[in-house]
Amino acid sequence: MEALFKECPHPDEKQRLELSKKLGLHPRQVKFWFQNRRTQLKAVHERHENSLLKAEIDKLQEELRDALKKKYCPNCGSTKDNITSEENKLRIENSRLKAEVERLRSITGKAPHGTSPYPAGNDQEARSSLDFYKGSLGLEKSHIMDAAYRALEELRKMASQGEPLWIRSNETGREILNYDEYRKEFCDESYMSMQPGKYVEASRESGVVFGDLPGLVLAFMDSHQWEELFPCLMSKASTVDVICNGGANRDGVIQLMFAEIQMLTPLVATREVYFIRYSKRLGANQWAYVDVSLDGLKDSIDASMLKCRKRPSGCIIEDKSNGHCKVTWVEHLECQRTTVHALYRTIVNSGLAFGAKHWIATLQQQCERLVFVMATNVPVKDSSGVTTLAGRKSILKLAQRMAKSFCRAIGDSSLNSWTKVTGKSRDDIRVAIRKNLNDPGEPLGTIMSAATSVWLPVSHQVLFDFLRDENRRMEWEIMSNASQIKCVANLAKGQDRGNVVTALALQSNEHKMWLLQDCSSNAYESTVIYAPLNVNAMQGVITGCDSGNVALLPSGFSILSDGIETRPLVITRRPEEKIAEGGSLLTVAFQIQISNSSTAKLYTESHVDSIKNIISRTLQNIRNSLHCED
């Protein structure tokens, strides 16, 4: 029954009857078993969601307390006497935080499962929310609702129509938006007019993902779960407020949201965007999510937030049964023209970096990971070295937390303040410092991050296979001085052989160290992320102990193709003879704890020299092993 549940959690009457005959059970016993199993799975998801929401409540309450205590502006450092012009913005932010705290309290403490935490009859809450928008941001509810409805209609057409609206490129195979046709179909003088100095990115992609429709609906409506689904793309996401509560099953909910979208490199600036998200049930087995930025915010928010606007974007999700959904994703952005680092200019300007293919590939990978985490019938070959399901789940959850921490530490988000360091190395190395005061998930004290990005004349797949291979690790590893590497555990987290979590024991003459390594690969990007762990802590995680308080500081690599889409020079079945131009963009990042005190001096020149040396030597070893010319 476990095997059938993994493939089909909702068997029909014929399947239940056949199973009851095979097992010698009454059909009602089989029916009740599947009902109970689905209930257990739902309870696990609820407990996880509630713990995340409670953590967010605590964080927001702490932000409120800090804002009340401080005598200066958190953005510029000026005293209150000098920022009278900023007081209105601070009051807006304070109101938003208070509203978010109350919203999260209602979810975790009052709202029953399966119902909206914003009852339609709560006129006082709805009225205060609308007053907030009208009084502070100058947005009328009618304007917001009209923009949402029009955006949904546009998304449905953009997701379903073919030529002449979308034309497939013979060179790359990607679909290209015919902008002349788009303007004829959707644009008028008053709707989403192009602003000076901006350009448009548009892309469309479809794919089948693991997951049921209700689960995906909840994930897209909750900003924290949405951020968890896209750790490599999202450095920050939040729901500013709920504009419309919607009807039954949260159909028709409209939220004002904020997102900071990143690439896994410090060389490309993040994109910060405010938008409304409208969720709508289109049929029994189909939902739509549409995001669209609003006009009329210029005088209400920081100008930096207006560099990127969402034209109607989002996805149509269709339940295909048997635990799968088809997702059609449309990404349509209006962006400020800015200078992009030469390494990433091609991939950013082509629309690949933040396009629909990237979102779909990441969603497929993360949904598949969730299925493997929750699986109860795992083949031995996919779970070597771990004897219990509890141990397997504990390791996979720790690896996911490690990967998310790495993604947050490597991008050019507002969480990191990168400084370019000079020296003899020809590599463009950036350094950032942060202090961890109370997060048990990483070492307490002062932490230094360093990263650099380079181009290498090898393919994405060749570079990924080299870096994840424990048998070749000592060709580039310089920090462990290990004489022997042993794979202690190997856990699959996806169908692709590159999606795996491993525990490695590194033995040297001086000491023994364990590493947790997470390898991920999809159609757009690959990562190899690892962190040293205390042997006793790692052994406890393998046996199934809670990994929530295991402190780790991840380092690793992000790999993607350089965006130069070329065809092979010859037609052949032999892959070694399909020579084409192009290579890979490799970002190397290391993190070290430079002090266990948060009050110590930020850093010294010796700390900078040490981490620069680590990065430079590691890169040189990789170049030498792959026979890359200087």
C-alpha cells in the first residue's frame, strides 16, 4: 500500500478493490488506510508550516521593538530631528509590520485548517487595510481590483496563444514574444505604458512537476513557502498586506507582495519589486496566479524599488492526477537599463537569468526534493548508509537548510554588503562581513564571506561532475589536508543522478572531519554546497535526531552555462566530437568564522589575505585539473 500511495495517493474504487484482493483485506479497510495516510501527511505539513510562521512572528516582533527603541533612521543613520520628511515612510513600515504580526497570529492560533485566516465578515480588519492603502500609498481598491482582473485575462492569453504572439526561434528553440502583436492585443495608452530608459524581458515555459494542486496553491499564497520553493532565486519575500480575502478555499485572494530576486553571484544586482498577486480558481483542476506591478507608486515608495516592474506574469497550474501538475509559466518584466558585469551580460540581457525557464526548472527540482523527503518506500540504492526513515529525513532537511543558507550568503542582496578587495590575484574577489547574534543554525559571532565568479572553457555538466566527485575532491580541496575520503551516506533527492546528499568522512594525520555535501542540478543551474560538521553531531543526525540546532557554515560552487547558445559544428552520435563554443560561469564562495564574539573588530588584513588565498588556490587547482588555460 505504501508503494501505491507514493504513486497514487487517491486510488479509485477499482484500484482499491484489486489491492484488497491481493492483501486479503476488506475494501473499506484499504479505503480507510489511504484516508489515514493522507491525514498523517497533511499533519506533517501543517506542523512544519506552523513552526515557520511562529518563527516569522518572533522575527517581526523583534523588528518592531528595535524600530521603537532606535533614535535614528535605519536606512541613513540620521537622527529623528533631521528626518521629519521620512516620518511618514517609517509610519507606513510600522503599520505594515503590525498588520503582518496580527495576520500571522491569526494563522497560527485562530484559523482552522483549510479556511481563510481572513474571514469575509471582519469589516474592521478590511476597513483598516483599505485605509492603509488609500492614506499611505494612495491606492484605491477599485484600481487594484481592476488591475488584477485585467492582468489575469492577459496571463491566460499569454499562456495559451501560439503564433503570431509567440514565435519559436530556429536557432535556440526558445519562444520569443512578438512585441508588435502584443501591443495590438493588450496595450492601450492608459495601461502599463513603457517608461523611459527601460526595456522588456518576456519568456514562457511549461513543465510537469511533482505535487498536488492544493499543496502548490498554498505554497504560492504564502510568501515564506514561496521563498522556500525558490532558494536560488529569492533572497527575500514578504506579504505586505492582504487586499481582498477571496471566497471559499482562498479563491480570489489579492495580496500586496515584495520580492528581492537574485542570481547566485555578487556580480549581478538583485531586482527588487512590489506587485499584487491575484490567485483565482479557473476550474475544478486548474488555478492561476498572476503578479502585476501597480502604477501610481512613485511618490509612495523608494525610487530604487521602481527599477523593475512586473507586467502580468505568473503561472497556470493544472492538476494531471497521480501526484503531478502541469505548470505553464509566463515571466514578463519591465526593467531599468543598467550596466551588467561583462561575465553575465549575455545571460542577463538574453532574459535567461530571470526568465520562465529558470523558474520552472527550480520549481521542478524543489517539488521533486519534497517528494523524496516525504517518501516512505525508498530503494536501498537511493539511501545507502542510513538505516531509518527518520535519519534520512533529518539529513535531507539539514542539507536543504544548508543550501538555503549558502544561497542567501552568495548573492548581491540587501542581506550582504560586498566590498571588492585588491591584491595580486587577477580574480575579482568580493568580501562581506556579518554578525550572528542568536541564530543556532550557524556559528555565533562574526562571519566573513568571500566570493568570486569566473568563466571556464568547459561545459556546465563536465564542471559539475568534477566538483561533486568525492574521488577527485583532493584535486581542488586545500582546507582539509585529508589523506583519505570515505562516503558514509549517500541519499538521492531526485531522479537525476546529480541530485544527491552525501556525508563524507575526511581522514588526515591530525584529525578526522565530516562534511555534509548537497549537490543539485537542473536545466538551468547546478550547485555543489558543503559544510564541515562535528562528527558526533553528524552521527546524531544520521540516527534521526533533530537537526534544527546543528550549526553549519556552508561553502561551495554555483555553475551555469555562459548563455552563448550555439550549435555543434558537426552532426554525430559521438558526444566527444560535438565541438561547440561556450563554457561555464563558476562562482566560488567560502565562509569562515573569524571571531566567536559579535563585539570584536570586524576583520583584519590577515583574515582577508587568508580567505583570498583559499579562493585563489582553489580556482587554480580547478583550472589545472580541467586543463584550462590561464
